[in-house]
Amino acid sequence: MKPWATSVLGFLLLWAVVVTHAQWLNYPAPGVPRLSNGKVDVAAKTPRTSGGKPDLSGVWHDEITPVEEWKRRIGEVVVSSRLTSTITGMGIGTNSIYSTNLMIELTPDQQAQLLRPAAVEKMRQPRLVPSERCLPLGFPMATLLTPVTKLIESPTMLVMLIEEGNAYRQIYLDGRPLPKDPQPSWFGYSTGHWEGDTLVVETNGLNDKTFLDGVGHPRSESMHITERYRRPDVGHLEVQLIFDDPVYYTKPWGVTVHHVLQADSDILEYICEENEKDRAHLTR
């Protein structure tokens, strides 16, 4: 078993307990190009707004990592356990492996060189997934683990609706600067601007009450995240994430994740505290 697989095992178990998946399925989305068999033409040209910029709007799911790749990456024991989720959009075989470890593409030595002693100590400490206490997962973990995320683009704002916890992000495109002294929050403060066909988003003002992924890579209130969104065609969204946090990491680092359009689906409300029965057990 990989060194961090035990953390993943517990993380997936707790995640499977606290999240319920629901989507508005099979309602044909209007205006989406389709093939002769009625399926979405995912390779069709990128849709554009009236201003000529790529339209990032849509319901998205992170690209699924095949089970065999999970086995190669984190070990047969973890994947073959009963934790393999049967809930669409969650867990092994139904989600991206980046949700467990954003540093998975790096060698152990490369990871060790990035982590400051404070980060190593933080990752050793016992922790609960915030959603176990009906708190937000924060960014980016919420978008990597939630069943679907909905983007709504306008000329002055990109709104991100996250099914997990009924959460949202507002990314301002009106030219305003990031706040100089922000009140730390779960999703921070975000502004964006276009560089050609790429939307560049800068985020600060994050709190330190959650972590970046399943193995617990931490974030501090000093973290700055840069995202680069690119929609190469109708069916795919590429998002490069760069994390800059001098408290926990020796230099900026990042990864590129891919999302797939869920054209005939939607998000539904998810209220953690509705019928919640786990907290009493978790506090014993």
C-alpha cells in the first residue's frame, strides 16, 4: 500500500457516509450540438459568448480516473476494498484521483521537497473532513469531490454552483482588484481576466479550516491560488491550478485537472443537516 493510502482509505469511507448524490437527469439541454443519434457532440467547436469569449457555462464533472489506474496508483488493497463507491460521481472509479492527492504526479522526493516541516506536521495531525460537521469542503476539494459543478458565465462574473453543501463561488470579471486585507473564508475572494481564450482567476482570502485534497495537503490564510480555464471544445474543460503558500510549501506548485460536460443533467440542492445522523457518533 502506498504511504498515503491509509489516509485515502479513511477519507473515502467518511466521504461515502456523509454525501448523498442527486441529479436532475435526462432532460435535454437546449442549444447543445448533437450527433445524429441524439448524443452530445463533445468535439464540436467551443461555444462563445456574444462578446466572442469562450462560454464556460455548463454542468461539469471531473474526468473519471479508471479503476485500473487507481489500482496502479494507490494499490490493489484500497481499490478492492468495500470502499469502492456505487454512488455516481464519488469515490474510487467514479471520480478523479486528484481528489485524493493533488501531488500524485510528483515523485516522493519531489513531494518532500515541496513540503515545509509545518505542512508535514499538519498532515500528521488527526483531522475530520469539514463536511462531516456540515461545514464546506472549500476550494478546490469541493469541485473535485462534488458530483457536479455548474458554471454560469456573464460578461462581469463567472458563478460556480457546487452541489456539495449548496456552496457557490463568485469570480468577478469586472476588473476589480483582490482585497488587500480580506476576511478569511472557505472559498476566498476571486477575480478573473481573459488572456486570449484562457480565463485566468486569482484567489486570496482563504481560511485554514480545510485542506486541498484527501491526503490533507494543508492551506494557510496566506495561500494564493491561480486558475487557468480553457474550453477546447463543447465537451471538455481544462483547469490548471497553481498553489502558492509560503507557510506550508517551499515554492508554487500545481496540477491540471480535466472536467467533462454533463449536458443533460443539473445540480440539485444538498442540505447536510437534513436528516443528519452521524455527528453524535463522530464526537464519541
